Amino acid sequence: MPRKKCLGFKEVAPTIQRISIYQTNARIYIIGTDFSQSYYRLLKIDRTEPKSLVIDDDNRKYTEKEMDEILKMIDGGNTNSVNKINGLQKTVSSFGIVGFVRFLEGYYILLITKRRKVAIIGGHFIYKIEDAVLLYIAPTANKLNPEESRYVKTFLNVDLSSNFYFSYSYDLTNTLQTLMRLHPAQPPPATKYVWNSHLLKDFKHKVNPEWVMPVVHGFISQNCINVFGRSLYVTLIARRSRYYAGTRYLKRGMDDLGNVANDVETEQIVYESYTISHRTGKYTSFVQLRGSVPGFWSQDIQGVKPKPPIRIDRGSPFSEGAARHFNSCLGRYGCPVVIFNLVKKKEKRAHESLLSQELEGSITYLNQFLPPDFKIHYLHCDMARITRSKERSIIDLLENRSKRVVKMNGFFHSGHELARNQIRANADWEGMGGRFYTPGEPGRDQAGVVRVNCVDCLDRTNTAQFMIGKCALGFQLYALGVVDDPQLNFDSDVVKMFEEMYEAHGDTIALQYGGSNLVHRIRTYRKISPITSHGRDIMQTVARYYNNAFADQDKQMAINLFLGVYIPEDNSTHLWELSTDYYHHHLFTTSLACPRPLSYTKWWTDDVIISLPRPVLEVNTCILEYL
């Protein structure tokens, strides 16, 4: 099967970048244009049918002059001085449509009104949403009923100015390796990370694709560093899954489909800052995962307990849920999949160790049926116990494990291997895994992924991921020819900058899931944090407990409403009247049509096992090109 001999990443379909909203009594007119205002598009929305989203897209491109004439004609046709009817009125200017939503009455449109550039990758700008507005489409002559108003208030509790990102020309839902390896094909957005998927479902099939823009939730940061006179961009992208999303104690373990709580994919991209095109630059990236232990478990937060007991809710002798989860991992990343478990293994009274037993048991069971070359790798480190030890250094242990993990998976590099690295190969480079450089094809690929977890997947996980990322960063700089030795010193400027980025990354993920910043930071595990930090740690612990006990329920309702986990209907139980959302996430519990795995032994899907060791999407794209 032929492979492509050049790497690049293609711009996604052109996207409308500037939007103006006009309205009359009967219609809303949405005028969109590209960045250079070289052409315009027009959408018309009927306001007389509030409970139906009636959109007319003529799919035409207009010049600025033609659009001005259309607006003047609409204004003239809707102005009546005798009856004091105003004509066309401009309502708001926007940078993009997040989507449309309906509760009990009419539809609303959610628009981005402020944005901020946070990163650039090969000439493609990435923006953070700074502000958004929700507009009611129907004329608001009548006041909304109390239930409708409460749904609106709950929906707006998802603050779009809090770490939501988009790009007009770069697919944020897929990894850099996927985009460049599949070039010139354009892979579809990974729906797992499209947080406005529910808001687009009534809209995207009715309009030109230029109007549709995926929005991701998580964390994005970029810094420019200078290493021996060479300027590089280091970018950190964290994508939070929209499946089984929620807050710390209300979302533990996984749902019936194998989607785990606090599921975040983190990608670090390094490339030279002078690069303004994906065709001329050389890019490197490394991807890792975090996510809750894949099992049916929970913690009861009733009462005042700093550490609620862990409870295994459902036994699964054939590890069906874990099978679905790891099948998904193998399908997206290929193999090897490496599990790095940081949860305690031995305790006087079983608490965290229950999760280690659950995870280790599932992997042992599933591995006995996988072909030897595709087995799931399992590593364990009791991070809490070793941190308290005076004889052992947790940082030294993590450094050794990180090097082992990175060498198993490798990393992505879009360029040829440097001649000097071949002639004077560093000892640490020997045994580097992944898919290798070949004479007829540039670049190397990351093979598989490392998945890190503790109980919350916050403090310990962030430090372990930083150590893995630090190790990968050294190899990325070595592959680009920036350093002669991939072993990076903690005192170097690049590592200090990278540590700050990972602290911000950890704080953001912790706020989204746990309700507070990190309690134990990277410096805590390095044992160099000042004594004054203990007071801050206590305050973060109190803040996290308070949010978990008193604020998480409202936050969970907002997330469920935003993502379409709960859809309001007339004469149905309202969202705030539900005692639990368990049955919205565990549909098989109440359904007789519970899907079973293909087999209790052959637990994978056919497309995954045929594609291994490569990801499904990459193999399918190559097959289509061959045909």
C-alpha cells in the first residue's frame, strides 16, 4: 500500500470569521464574511416559528456591494412609518456561531462576541473565547415562563469564557500527527472533543460547512523559547472529552460505553518559530492521556468526610466496560497502550487499593486474549508512599519511568533524521520506539499512547505527566537538532518554562473537575516548595471540598444541559427535580437492549484489530487512497 512521501496539514474548510446579526419582526439575517472580507454569505432564520429552527441558506457568495444592496432592500421592505414599524436593525457583531439550543419554548443562538489569540501553529491561529451572548430568536413580546428562565440561567452557568477554544483553519480536535500523516486528506473532527456538538446538531446539516465551527474545552498555552540562538514555540494543548463529563465526586469511573471521567488528552508541540507554513517547517509532538480508573465505582459525599470511602458499585467479571474503553484507546492511538497507575496498592484499610485491584484485574483479563504484540502494558508507582519516604526520590523514579514510557511510544517528527544524530547518536536515543524514519519517507510517528491515572487524576497525575512531557521535550529538541543531549536539567530555562506551563495546565484541569487549583504541585513532589506553600495547600483543599459539597450539583446540571445529556421536554421531570443523573449516563442499566461485546474473549472490534499496530483512522485513509 503506497504511503505519502511528504507531510503537511491541510487547512480545514474555509470558515466564516466575522458575523453581523440583523433582525426584522419576521426574520433574523446573519451576514458572514471571511477574514479578508473578499466574499459574504447570508442566512435567514424565520422568527414566526419559534419552536422550529427554520433556516434558509442560499449557499451563494456575494460581493460587498451586492450584500449592501440586499440589506437596503430588506430595510426598505420592512419599514412602515405610518404603523411605526422599524426596518432592519443590527443586533450584534460576532466572531462565530457556537450553535443553537432550545429548552421548552423557542430556539436561542449562541454567539462568540470576544476572542483572544493564544497560539499559532504553522500559520494557523488558535483563539480563546473571551465572551459570548445567547440571543432568543423569536420576538420577545411575552415574558419567558419561570421554567424557561431557569433553564436559560442553568445553561449560562457553563462559562464559555473559561477555557473554550476554536480555530478557523486548524482542527483542534485531532492530534498534529493525525493531521500531518493523513495529509492531503482532511480527517473529520474527533466528535469526542467537540463540546458544541449538541448545539450544532440542528444546524450543521442545513447550512454551508463554512458556518460550522467546532469548539473544544480544556487548556491551551504557548511560549517562545530561545535555545542556543534558535527560537522555538512550545505549545501545550489539553482536550477534555465531552463524554461522561462532569465534576469530581459526581463523575467517577466510567459509563456503560467505556467513557471515563476526567478524560483529557494532552499534546505538546515543538517547532521553530520562524516557521510560517506547514510545508517548510519541521514539527514534533507527543501525546499522553489522563482519565479515571475504568470501572464502575463511586464515592458517597453524604456527610462531612474529607476522604469519602471508595465503593465498587458493579462487578464486571468479563471487564466489559474496560474492554470498550481500551478498544477505543487502541483505535485512536494504535499500540502499545501503556497504563501508568499511581494509585496505592497496599493499605491497612482498603481505600485506593480497591481501584488498583480493579484496574490490574481488568488488564490481566483482557491481555490474555490479545495477540502478544498488541498487549496493554501496565506500570505501577505508589506515588504517595514514595513521596513520604526519606530513602527514595519520587522524582528520580518518575524520571526513569518516563524515559521507559517515551521510548516505548516514541514521538512524532515531521522531518528527516539529522545526519549528526546518526553519526554521533546519543546513548539515550538508542532503543527509541514508535515508527521509525525510513529512506523514502520523512518523519517518525508516535506509536500508541501512555495513559496516566491516580484517584482524581489531578495532583499526582499532573506531576507524572510533567515528568513524561519533560523527557519527551528533550527528545523533541534533540530530533530538531537544538540540543546534543536529550537529558534536560531542571535548572535550565526551558524546563522552568515548561514546568510553569504544566502548573497552569494542572490548575486549569483541576478547576474544571475538582473545583480548585492543584493542591500538591510539581514543586511539592520535588520537595523544593517553600514552607509558606503549606498554607496555600490547605486553602486549596478547603476550596475543593467546599465546591464538591455545595457547588458541584449546579455545575453538573449545567454541563448536562450544555452537552445534551439531558434534553428538556414538555410534561417531563425538570432537570433540577432529578435526584440523580445516573440513568442518563448508564443507559444500559434500565434498557433490555443492552449491547454486548462481540465476545467475552475477542473483546475488540474488527476495525481496531485489523488496523493494529496503527490507528484506525490512518489505516482507513490509506485504504481509501489506494482504492
